[in-house]
Amino acid sequence: MVGLTIAAFAFWPSFAPLQAAPLTALDDTAQGEFRAQAIRPYAMGATNGRHFAAGDAVIRLQAAPERPTIQLAATLGENDNLPRMLQRAGVGEGDAGQVAAMVRSAVPLDQIAPGTRFDITLGQRSSTSDPRPLTTLSFRPKFDLALSIERRGSNLALARMPIAVDTRPLRIRGIVGGSLYRSARAAGAPPEAVQDYLRTIDQFLPFEDIMPGDEFDLVVSYKRTADGQGQAGDLLYAGVIGGGKPKLQLLRWGPDGGFTSLDALSGSARTDSGMLGAPVAGHITSLFGLRRHPILGYVRMHAGVDFGAAWGSPVYAVTDGSVSFAGWHGGHGNYIRLEHGGGIATGYGHLSRLAVSPGMTVRRGQVIGYVGSTGLSTGPHLHYELYRGGQTVDPLSVRFVMHQQAADAGQLSAFKAKLREMLALRTGLAPAR
């Protein structure tokens, strides 16, 4: 150990600064090279390296030349207008006003949807202080119409280009997996069509009766353009097939746009909706019966069922009825009461907004309001009540059985023909008419 200690001290390094080699006199060229390779300028935030000065062959410009044309895309925003959007994109005030007048002659400006894309080409200007002249502008204000504006000499000219539209309906079928919604979306159904399909099915068939392995079948109105654009419309047909046999076949029928089945239209069957479905997409947070009120602090009767849901979620009518009350109702806050006949009524409380007014007639599944937290409420939820003979009862204990008067022979024949037409459609594309 003593030997190792002595060896360590013997080889102990010196910490005295090292002397650099003396700098000899450098000429101007050498000094420039030395500075170009040094690292000191980096500490000052400068770049470094070899740089060549401009020679006699280099002509210095007073300003960089502009591109002869500029191609860009602009989008119409919410609460925006066409002239203001064009001027932001670089179009001169005069050209923007002229374009707005020309477009207005083809389509109302307020009907151009926010998010519409405009392809713009700006030409060369004579002075940097002037705006670039508009050369071309093209956009699609409607699903079946495209507009193009082109400069011809000193004037702008508008060209209307109608787009051919195929209105054959779209049929989508598939196998129900773990989730009916995800299965329909995976088959290519648009989200809005799937939501309408689920809401329609729920009125006539409990989801518990739809098993994995069953088939879903829906038809929606559809528009296809020659340039490949597609737009889904209303749900026309909703069906469920189990074991090779139809469990449910619903067709949009009648002036009110509701759905019905052949059995219901013929009066040979009654539709039992089963236990009332939830009037909102949420989960039950409080049941009917005695409970300690979360605000008042004492035990009192809770005369309804509470559904927890996000603020602004739509609230639906549980079945057909008329609005007997819509407004402020004490602890209920914004409240709606629907009369369904036969002494049955339903109430919807703590709403943030109302979508109906007293005296209106509503259909099952129609949006009547939106979830809120008005009145005596600790958070956003729906307080849902059900009345029988003027007295509140447990909403989860009542079943609705809906009867429909039989239609005449002409209506039945037309319904059957329309149903055959829907069932004859090929999946993915309807036959040409």
C-alpha cells in the first residue's frame, strides 16, 4: 500500500497552464483563413466557415424578383364572408368585390358552407405596392355545382360547371359482432346513418334481442357525383335478420317521416316497445324512491330517475306525445312535460336548453331539449319522471304498448312494393332506374 501511494504521488500530474506555441506574424490572407476556421464567432451567435466575396461577374440587385404567379388555397371560415376571405388571401379589393358579385349571381353567398375550399391563382403585378391581379379562382359552392372564374384580358368571366349526380340509394349489410355500432361503421356506414339506425331499431326491438351473428341491414338515400364525391342522406330502411329470418323490417313511411313495419301498418300486430329506453345517452345515477337530497340535505322522495350525461347532450322524447309545459319549473329548472294519452305523461328536468314549446306534437326519438344543470342540481344530468293518472311512478316499471290502425288496401300495396324495392337493392349500390 505504501508503494502504491508513493507511485501515485510520483506520477501526480501538474496542473499548470500549458503554453501555446507563439503566434507568428500572419499576412492578411492567413489572418482571414485563421478567422474562418476559429470557433470564437460561434459564441457570438454567428455562422462560420469559408465564404467567397462577390467578384466582378456578380451583379447586385436592388430587390429580389417576384414569382410571375402564385397558386394558393383559401378556406371560408365560420362567420366569414367571401370578399374579406379573398382579400386576406391577397386578392385586391376591386377583384374581390367583382368576384363576390359574380358568385352571387350563381348562388347566394350565405349558402356557401364554412370550410369550402377556394383554389386561387394570382398573376404578376407591375408594382410591389399594388395587389396581384386575380388570374383564376375555382370552388364548389354546392354538391352538384362547381364555379370557375378566369381572367380574360382585363375582365373576369364566370363559368358554371354542373356536376352529374346519381341518387340511387345505398344499402349496407353485415354481421353483428361485439358492437352493433362498430360493426356497421366497419361495413362502411356513415356515422349519422348508424346513429339513426340504432335510434330507429331501439323504438321497436330491444338491443338485448340482437345477438352476435345476426345481420344488420340498412338503406340510406345517397348522392354520388361524377368526380367521386358522396353524400349520405336520410335512413330509408332498417332491418335485423336472425337465423336467416327477419327479426325486424322497418320502412320510412307516411307524411311525418316515421318508421313502421308491415305488421304494424296492417294492424295484425302490436308493437311492444318493452321497458322504456333511456331518454338520453347516459347512465343511471339515482333511482326512484326515498333518498337524501344532495343540496337540501334531508331525506325526501325522489320522484324520478337521474341520468348522468355530458352538458349539452340531446334529450329525446320516449314516445309520441304533445308538449303540455316547457319552461322554468322551480327546482326542476328548465323543464318539459309531455302528455302521451291514457293518463301517461313524462317529465324532463334540469335542461340547459329547450327545443320545443307548449302545444307542439313530438315523435318518439325527437330531440326536445339538452342536458344541463338548472334548478336544484349539483351537476349536469337529466331528471326523468313518469306520471300515471297524475301521480309519479317508477319510470323503469312501465311498459308502453303502441297500437296502430290498419291502413287501407292501397297503402298496404304501396308499402309492400316499396319494401320489395328496398330488399332488391344490391349491397353497396342500387340498380339503375
